Amino acid sequence: MSSISIKSSEEIEKMRIAGRLASEVLDHVQPFVTPGITTGELDKICHDYMVDVQKTIPAPLNYAPPGHKPYPRSICTSVNHQVCHGVPGDKKLKSGDIVNLDITVIKDGYHGDTSRMFFVGEVAPHAKRLAEITYECMWLGIAAVKPGGFLGDVGQVIQKYAESKGCSVVREFCGHGIGLNFHEDPQVLHYGKAGTGVKLEPGMTFTIEPMINAGKRDIRQLGDGWTIVTKDHSLSAQWEHTILVTESGYEVLTVSAGSPPIPTIIG
């Protein structure tokens, strides 16, 4: 517990600002996610908006965790069977694709981290349903956050719901604490057992970002050293919000005018 940062009211206000700005990047790029655009072009649209309009820093650009070469772009674009950390490039999106855009900005030293699924043109019902299930998984996890609860409560409810829908949960990647640093303690697993893990306290901030596969949970890394794909080539989806533990429950920090509504599954 000693390594988990409890944010002050001043820090929380900065986290709210960073979170809203990250979400507003997704609002801005949404109209451009159309057949024929490249993921590299989407990256430039987001980068220019962050740097020139928001005056924020794109956190992924040149980010280099241990054992990795620096990430070369400002956002992550994960298409179809790409699970996470897809590197933008010359690939053109086509009608029927689903794509996750993952945005992290730094404002006044604090990070806001969020991602959404986008549908390109006409998307098949099974692909839409996977994105919906994943969105519901994220929100069920968020709704499990409360002071005195446990991170295992979050993981258990996500895993149970995903598997009840015939999907699988990626286990090699997880949510994370966030604040002055891009990645802090604790790790937020999207599977597990209720009543286990870190006990939640007001002032904790972390991401909940389940990666849900239509097929098996097994993954592999591509040769670029970053992009993760499903081993069986099945579709994968992900959504992400940054969450604050409050005195009475939770607050979602990565919201903006264009944020999708809370799913009806959340009472």
C-alpha cells in the first residue's frame, strides 16, 4: 500500500482536467474515423489537436518502459484482432473494421488516460456486440469501485460477465494507477476473485481498461515490439476510463461532451 499514491484535492482537480482533455481528443477525432483514412493520419489529427489546441503532451510519444524501444507515435490504434498498443501507420481503415483509439495526455504534469471503440462504416453485428460487451464489462468494473472494497471485486465482475457472454479476458495486460506517472501502482487486473487484492481508499486513481476477445484469450506480440494481437485472429475490443475512488464510491475522470452514455446494465 505504501507505494500507492493517494491524491490530494489539488491533485484530483488536475486529474479531472487531464482526464477531460484526453476524452476531448476522442471527441475531436471521431468524425475522421471513416473508410479510407490511415491510422497514421488519425495519429496526426490527434497529435496536432493535443499539442496545438490543448497545449497538452502526448504521453505515449517516445514512452519507453523497461525492455521496450520508445513508442514512436502519439496514440495507439488497435484494429480488429489487434488487442492493444497498435502502432499507427499507413494501413487504411475499411468499412467493417472496429478500432480502439487509446489517448493519454499530460497537462500540468498529470496524466489522463482513456480509450474508445469506433466502428468504421458498416460493421457486422457480432463485431458491434463484442464492443458492447466490452463496454459493459468496463462499466461493471467501474460500478464495483467503492472505499473499503477490493480490486479483486473489479476483476471478478468483469471476468464473470465476459465469460457469461462467451468471450475471454486478456490477462497479460491490465489497468494501472495513474497520476504524475503514466503507470503507477496498483495493477488493476480484469479477472480475479472478489474480496482479494488491494483495498480501495478515497484518493486512489487508476484505470479500468478490459481487453475482451471474441475467441480465446491467448495473445502474441508483433515484430514492431509493441502491437499485441489475438493468437487465433479473433476480434478484440477495449474501452478505458480513469477512475477516482471517492468517499462514497467512484468518479469517472475521463468524461467529456462526446462520451458515450453509461450502459443500461448499470442500475
